[in-house]
Amino acid sequence: MPHRTDPDAAGTPPTDWHAQELLLMREVMKLVGRSLAPAYVLREMLHLMSELLGLNRGRMVLADELSDGGERTASVRHAYGLTAQEAARGVFRWGEGITGRVLASGLPAIVQDVDAEPLFLFRTVARTDLPPQTVAFIALPIELNGVTIGVLACHRIRSRQRHLSDDLAVLRILATLAGQLLQLEQLVAEERRQLTARNEALERALESASARYGLIGRSPALLQALGELERVSQSQATVLLLGESGTGKELFARAVHLASGRRDQPFIKVNCSAIPDTLFESELFGHERGAFTGAHSARPGWFEQAHGGTIFLDEIGELPLALQAKLLRTLQEGTLVRLGGQREIRIDVRLVAATNRDLAQEAAAGRFRQDLYYRLNVVPIRLPSLRERREDIRPLALHFTSRANQAHQRNVHLAADALERLERLDWPGNIRELGNVIERLVLLADRPVVHAGDLSRFLPEALATPPRPAPRSTPPAEAAVAPLVRAYQSAESHDAQTLQAALSQHGGNQSRAAQSLGLTLRQFSYRLRKAGLR
């Protein structure tokens, strides 16, 4: 039936009800676009119903939590045109009054005259507070997954020149939208509950014995290394951490410190491979004013700053031979002399060193002092590679995923088949490589759940594809451009001759030479220093 307009009793222009309906729908959709919070959207919906269509005292009656042994009830949760006291009185049992019957049957109810309907309770609004004209009442069910969970209801003056069927059609749409908003709220609440449960499980895992000092995992290889660490932590003996790069040596070194009586004193970490040769002595042992150009004031070195605590020398195999003698003397005598100084300074420091090189072979080849090697090798602890502790890959992956999600405000999770595939990989870069892959995955994933088939584009080339026969050697000029995700390469991946040839081929340009070998500029420069070419 076409929409008609109402002539106003005072002779004002008639109301275009079709335009009012469109305006109401447009404004409601704007509200949904601005906020998915049902409380705000539903109240404004009731407001617009009253202002634009004359559907007054609108209310959303929603089911209450079912208590043990209690009756099923529903209460007014959202309303417009009702006082707080009136809304508080709006509690209905299933089947009670018009509202209760709609709840029980799931069918709409239309009362043409509330005064002539014996089932109408006047519970929320007393008859004396309603207009003196004949008042109608409309109530429609709100469904969630096919189950009635509430009622959308309102009053209207029956004598209005607008068809009741038009109001009913609009209210059906709004009741459906209300059900969808409430369903969305339920889904969000369930997801939040699952995330909370997952975070609580992760927190329990981090607090368990296998996660002491931030070390994630329960594999026998990890627990053996951790047991050795705790047995020596209370002593003053030097600890030498051995193992491949990326196995968590810094975490183990910090664990030695935290498990010892020095836990409240400084923990200083030094990466020997990141210090230029010319600055080694000054960085480790400090310098006096005027010791070299630019030394405008005295500065304590890392050993002095670690006094009373622990110093961690990572990649100690990179320490220059000339400085190894001074380090040995400091360890044996507990004193040091700053660069440019004459006075001995006494220090009390526990040393933890780490290397991924075979120091015994280095010492036999004359590239590392044997006496320093023997001084360091008091308590060697070998850290297992990730392929030796595959059962720890899953908890580590979940830990890195949770940490990356929190750091980058993302909500990405790994499916069971994705975790299984991660467990089957060898991870030559160990924990560091796994952590980098997970962070890349969280940042770049275009769906909330990542499955095994989605992993390949996040993995380094060496892990994403099965091993293939090595291709014939290619001159640097013809080498392909390095992929976006480089395969992990050890520090001994290129010999001095290859590095020199790449430099010559590109006229001494280190950036281009590094790119031709599939290295970053930092990796290339590091290998040059190791090879004695810088």
C-alpha cells in the first residue's frame, strides 16, 4: 500500500512519512558505522523512533541471566521516554502480560487499545501518565540465533493518520537489526573471553618451572642446560656458554646473574662483534682524560660499571689477540688499568662469556690465546639448538605470537596445522629466527588465523622450499638480487677470497658487493673485519 501523508489539524503541511522512515534508517546506519556498542546504538534508535515516527516510550526488554532454580525473567535494558523508576519496574516473567507472551511465543503482539486489553499490565507506565487519547501498544520479538531473547516495544496514538502496518514494517526491521547487534556483542564477548583464557594460560606457562628466567620450554635438552646453570649460579666460576647463534645465550647469561647472589647488582652485556677494534680497550676497561684525541674526560669501562655484578661478553671469539692478554690479567688478578692510566682499579665481577665458535680449534690455530681459553672454559654449558628441542617450538611460537600481537596491536593466531609445520622445520637461526618469522607473520597476515598453507610467504627461502641441489657458482656480476627474506647464513658463510672478489667486481662499493652475495651491508662489513680485509 502506498505511503500517505497526514494533514495537520492546524493546517500545517502534511508529514511525508516515507521521507521520515528513510531518514530514520539512514541515521541508524550512521550510528552503527560510528559505534558497534549496542547500548549506545539501541538507545538512539529508540530516540529516533519517537522523534521521527511518533513511536513513543520505546523500550528494549532483554532476557536476564538465569539463576539456579529461578524463573526466567526479562528486564527493560534500553529505553527512551521512560523515567529511571519506570524502567526499573519493567521486569516480566515469561508468559506474563503482553511482553511476557511475546517472549514465550516469539510472535509479535499488537494492542489496539491498552484500556480494552485485560492482559496489559500498565507495569512500566501507569495509565494516568499516558495521553488521554486511545493508546495502542506494539511489541515485536528480538531473536538471536533463532531464539527469542528480548522484545522491542512502544506506544502510539491510535488515531494518527499513519497506517499501523507501516509502523509494524519499520519495527520489524529495527528488531532484526537489534538482534544482529546483540549477536555481534555476544561474539565479541566470547572472543574476548577466549583471549583472556589464552593469556591466562600463557601467564601460567611463564610462571611454571620450565619458564624460569624467561626461558620457554620443557624439553630434556633445555632442562639439562638449565639444571647445570642453577648448580653453578651460586659460585663465582666463569661460565662459558656454547652453541649456535640464536639459541638464547643472553637469556641464559641473565639467568646466571638472576640465580646468583649478585642479582641486585648490575648486569652488563657487551657484544664483542659490534665494537670496532680501535675502541675495544676503551669500551671494556675505560680511559683517562687525554688518553686519545676526543677523550675530554675520564670514562669508566664496562668492567667498572659491572662492579659487584655480572658482565656478559657475547661473541668473545671476536676479541682481538692484543686485548686478550689484558682481559686474562683482569680475570686473574681482579684489577684493571684504564687506557692512558697508571693506577690499578680493583673490581669484583663475575664473567659469563658466549661464543658460537670452537674456541679449542681457534686456540690450536693461534687465533685465540690458549691460556685465556682455559681461564674461560671453567664451566662450559652447551645450549641446545631449536632442532634438538622441537617440542619447545610450539610454546615458543605461541609466546612470540602473543608478544607480537600486544606490541603491534594485532589479533593474529596460529592454527594447529601451522604449529605442526613450524615444529617440522630445522630453524638454522634457532630461536631468533623463529621469533623474527612470527613477528613478520603477525605484521603481514591478512587474516586472523594463519594455517599451514599460509606460512610459505612468511618463511625464509631456505625454510619455505624443500632442499634443492646447489646451483653452479655464478660470478658476482651475474648473481641474482637477494630475496626479500634472506635465508639464514652463518658468520663463516663467505671466505676472504669471495669477499675480495665481490669488492673488486663492484669497484670497492660495499653495498653492491654485499647485495651480490645476498648479505646486508652490516653482515658484509662484519665478514670483512673477520677476514682481516678492513
